Amino acid sequence: MTTVWENIADSQRRRRKKAECENIRLKMVIEHQQKVADNLRNLIQKRASQLGAECSFFTDVNYTNHHVLDLQGDVGEFQSLFRHLDNAYQELDAVFAANGLNNMVVTRSDVQVRDCAGGKYVELLFNKVLPFNLQDARQATWEHFRGSEKHMGNGSVYEKTAEDVNVPYTILEDFTKEMHSNSARADASMKQVVRRHVEPNRDVIIAVVSVNPAEVKNKRLGGLKYQVRSYAVTKWSAASTPEREVSQLQCCSLISFDEETVAKLGSDAIRALTNFLIVSLAAKMQGHQDCIENALMDHALLTQQVP
């Protein structure tokens, strides 16, 4: 357990140093932007006065334009994802038994290319021992995956619409994202369903996503079309002692391509796309781990400060 806390302490030191550097950078940016904003404000006010005088007869004070962004498309487009979601939950124990997460206690990460009936798929996983009780770990993990932070770590979201459906702990998302992988960039259009299953001894969060290319800035990645099934499980850890309960965060993502994509692109392009996704999704999974761990640390510190 000492090693676990040492790792946490190192992570928090890096987090603090990064935050301090970022605060300095942001302060300089804000000061510059404030000067720019002041100049623009003066120009806009001057121009607005001119336009107001020239076009006052077009003004209607009783008219207000309201813009509401709805979830794009019909929920029917997500029906296939719901089927994948149900299958993913049914296959959870088999997946975790095959990759060893069921009985894993030590902190570890791994990447494997595996065979299945439909061809090959890529599997990324990590197991993280968290020196926090299970209830706090459950809540922090769900808060992370129900929010927008889960999209960080491997790129930036341009546009996102989300909707809670009339199903407990279920979220639909439709978004466009620029994905990063080393020096490569790709814009992808994604539809995703996230669902939480609260079990007596563990929390299971499953996300299934269908990805299509929006704009690809690297011609080798022109077939950026694939599916991802992701699991995030929080459970009691066998590393717990009578004096202290600890928990485990286990994440696993399975990336697969449809047969049409594989046949169309060929082995070289599939290899390039696979390498891109491994690096990109590994960064995203590390982002999950960091955000959840940081949230737990912040909560623990806040709890200690409350009299």
C-alpha cells in the first residue's frame, strides 16, 4: 500500500506542477486577450452606434430569436448501439476472464491484438488500485463518464449533443471530435451510448460508440470507421485490509473494424489505422484514470477540511 500512495503522491506533484505552469500561461493569455477585447469593444461600440443610426427602422424590440440545439437525428439511429450495449453487458464476465482482469489485483496496463469469430480486434486495458473506499470510487467513476471529461485525453470535441433517455443511468451522445495520435490528426463523427449498471459488489459502466470519418488530415487514415466497446468497472479490492478499504478501477476497450472496411483499405492501411487508434485510445484511457483519481483526491482533501 505504501507504493500505491507513493505513486499517488508522484501523480499529484506532477498535477500541481502542471497546474502552476498552466496558471502562469493562462494569466498571460488572459492579460493579452483583455487588451484585445478592450480594443474590439471600442471598435464595436463605435460601429454599433453608426449602424443604430442608419438602420433603426429595422429594429423590433418585441422579437427575440431563440436557438435550441436538439439531439441530431432520430433515436432510432441508436438502436443498433443499444443491441451492442446489451451484448456487451452479457459478455462482460467472459471478456474479463479472458484478459485476466477478473483476478487482477496489481496495477497494470496492456495492449493485445486478439482473434474472434468476426476477425481481429484490438484490446486495451488497465487495472488501477485506488486507496479509496468503494462507494467514493463508484460515484467518482460515474460522474466522470456521465460528463464531458471522458472525451478528453486524446483530442478535442467540436460539437456535442447529449440526451438522457427514459432509461436509468443511460446517456445518448452525438458529437464530432478531433482525435490526436502522436503527430496525426483526424476528425471523426461519433454516436455513443453510455450506461451504468449498479451491482451489489461492483459498478459497471459500458460505452459503445460507432465512428465515421468527418475529415481526415492524414490520407493513410482515410478509412477511419470502426466500433469501440468500453468497460469501466469499480469494485472492492483484495488489497483491502481490516483497517482500510481500497478499491480497483478496471478499464477495457475493444476496437473492431467491419469486414467491408478491412476489405476496402487493405492490410497496410488497417495497420496504420490500428496504430493510430492504439496510441489515441491509450491516451484517452490514461485521461480516465487521471481524472477519476484526481476527483477522489480532491474529495478526500475537501472531506478532511470540513470540521
